[in-house]
Amino acid sequence: MIGKLTGRVDYKAADHVLLDVGGVGYTVHCSDRTLAALPGPGQMAAVYTELLVREDLLQLFGFLTPYDREWHRLLISVQGVGSKASMAILGTLGSDGIARAIAIGDWGAVKAAPGVGPKLAQRVVNELKDKAPGIMALGGTLGQAAGVIPDPLIDPDTPERPTPAAPPKPSSGAAQADALSALSNLGYAPSEAARAVAEAAGNDPVAEAPALIRAALRLLAPKD
């Protein structure tokens, strides 16, 4: 199975990119967000891929991170959501956006994706509400495995990993994953923890994990 491609961008079309990998051109279908983030023709790019195999069709779908690919796999597990609909949802909301929408039950946000009607949007939210916390928790782990998020277990002073001039700010996905893990360790149910973290992240999109945890705990506190 083809899991990742690294090559030179030949061209970008409306819904796909052609990557030249060692002289072989691969047509990789991508969401609008992914296409916008990829470099222009002649430059090198890397995408994580998912291969769709049908009796009369082979299609590659590309993602910037393994986390995005995991969300694609989860979305197409919903009846009625094919690869095209998944690309539309991810292109409209992004991985963090769909995680937040599912966690708080906002099917209206899912419906904003082109070609996704209200019934399908509600089905996505209803079927994935218990699975979303598990995927959100993978955000930090997958990011570290891909080298996108710094791994705190690796000493930044080692020769293999020089200390950067300025420490990178944790991504919102990693911060939400850390906050979700912390709340789960405190005994909160995955679904209620995910809703609180998603709401806290929506109120402060650039908040790091400690701030998200504090905000989520305030949201989870019993109301008088």
C-alpha cells in the first residue's frame, strides 16, 4: 500500500496534484486546504496517502499529516460518506474543525461542506461523536511520529536534533490532544471531555494545553 509520496510538483489542478516521484507521475486527489498548502510547480512536496481500490478504479488521496488521513478514514466509515464528501468536509473545516464540530454536536458546520446535506451532516455527527475523542487524542502522537510536533522525550541538545532558535508553538491539534488526555486521566468521560476541550479551543484558538485544560475544567464544573 502506498502510504506516503515525496516528489516534485508537476502541476496543481482543481482537485488534484501531479507528483513526479523518480520519473513516475502520481495523480493525488486532495482537499482545497491541502492543495492551497502545497508548493507550486517545480518544487518538492510530500503527502501522506490513502489508496481507494474499486473494481474499475484506483485513486490516491493525499493529506498533509497522518492526523488528517486518520480523520479521512473515520469520515468514510460513515454510511453515505465517500471519499469526495470526506475531501469536501476536510477542505471546509480542516481536521481540528471537524473534531470540534463533532465534539459539540454542530452538524450545521458539517453541512457547510459542498455536497453535504443536513441528513448526512447529522449522521456524521451522531455516528462519530463517541469516536472523535480517540482520534483527537492521536493528534499529538501522530504529529510527533511525522516530525510535525516536537517530541518532548527527545533531547533537543543532541547532535541529531539541534536546538532551534525559537521553540515552535504547539499546534492546536496537539494542544487539544494533550488537554483531552489530561481530562480523561482525571476521570471525565471521553465525550464530555471532548465537548469541553472543543468549546475551550473555539473560545481561544491559540491556547496551549494548560490554558485549554483550565478552561475545560471551568466548563465541566457543576453549575449552581
